[in-house]
Amino acid sequence: MFIGEYTYSIDDKKRLAIPPKFREILGKKAVITKGLDACLFLYPIKEWEVEAQKLGNLPPTQTAARSYARIMLASARDVDFDALGRIVLPEYLKDWAGFGKRVVVTGVYKKIEIWDEKKWTEYKEKVEPNMDSIAESLKEYGI
């Protein structure tokens, strides 16, 4: 399980360190793709296989399903960890997410989200004041 948030810098070679605690779960390889809210998703291989199967089973006759599956699958890339636990961020994903030098790596249960530091701060400032009403709206899910 991935939890917590960690701030890192992207080096000049587009390498990003992943927290050691997360690397233990990920192993030697992972899959990175576009996420939601302008972040990137980083999945363990086995979890990506489950997600990719769900995407592949979406009905191709529905525009929203087709579009979502295309973007998520087409933007996905395998990444390997170097000896220091870093991955190279693909340029197209780095650009799409609007990453500056500093990013926040967050654990979100079965996956990791990678955010531009400024965007993460703005997101939290927008969402955190509404946590009570958000929690109440999720009561049907047992929250």
C-alpha cells in the first residue's frame, strides 16, 4: 500500500527519485501514464495489468470510454529504476503534467501520483477546506 507525500527535484537528465518505501513495493520496474487533475500515475506492474485490462474491456462504441482508454493506454510507458532508485520521466509526460523542477510524489493506496509541487499545493488548498462535505458525500461507500 502506498501512502504519504514526498517532495523531490527532477535532475537535468529528467530523473526522479522514488521514495525507498515505495520502491520496495514497486520492484525493479513500473508503468507511468497520464493521470487525472494534471498529475502522473505510477503503477506497480501487476496493478497496471489489472487497470489495463479494465481499460481494454471498456466498450469501444462509447465515446467517453474509447477516449479514456486511448489516452491512458497510449500514454503509458514502462520505466526501470536505476541503482539509486530513480526513473527517467518521459519528456511528453513531464511536459503534459507541467512539471517544474520540484515535484511531490504521493501514495494513493494502489498507485503513486506525481504532481508538480505548485499544482499539488494549489489542489490541497482547494480541496482540504471541503473535506467534511466531501466525506459526507462518500458515505454510501462506507466512508
